[in-house]
Amino acid sequence: LLPLFLATFFFAVVFTFMAVTPTTVAILRCVPDKQRTFALGVQSVFLRLLGTIPGPILFGAAIDNSCTLWDINECHTTGACWVYDNESMAYQLMGISAACKLITIIFVVIAVCLYKPP
């Protein structure tokens, strides 16, 4: 199934980056002239926060959840993971990515439905 996965992943990445420019153009068309700088700044900050705060937490939790053998020292504290369940990790990481993409599609559809031209 590797060729199917690679093809799907390729198109997901391409369409993700293809959406950046139309989003910026849509913001520039919908926002009044005096507020465009603010709107682009808010978009930039929002994208940075979205990519830096929940992403590593979600993916880290998925990686920790797929561990089958933890290193436990004399004080009974958990250390690094020694053995991962690769299949479980793959399903969890792809599930998180697919869920995020689905949420993005839902919000884009809502925005298109609610948009009223000036």
C-alpha cells in the first residue's frame, strides 16, 4: 500500500500549500483597506499558533501512546521508549493529520456558504 499512501500524501501536501495564496487573496478582498494589515497579521499569528502549540502536543501524545516498552529506572520513573508499535503509530499519526485536514475542509465550506459579497 506504500504507492497509494505516497500518492495520497503528495496530493495532500500539494493542496495544502495551494490553499495559502487563495486564502491571502480572499482576506485582501474581504477586509476593508484600512484593516488589511491587521487582518494579515492576525492570519499570520493564528497560523503560527496553530502550527506550534497543539501540533507537537498531539503528535507527541500519539507517539507516546504507541510505545510498548518504556525504560523505568530504580526510582520507578518513566524514561525513554525502547520499542514502538509502528503500525499503531502510523495509524494514529495519519488519523491526526486526516482529522485536521477534515476540520479545515469543514471550515472552508462554512466560510464559502456564509460569505456575502460587498
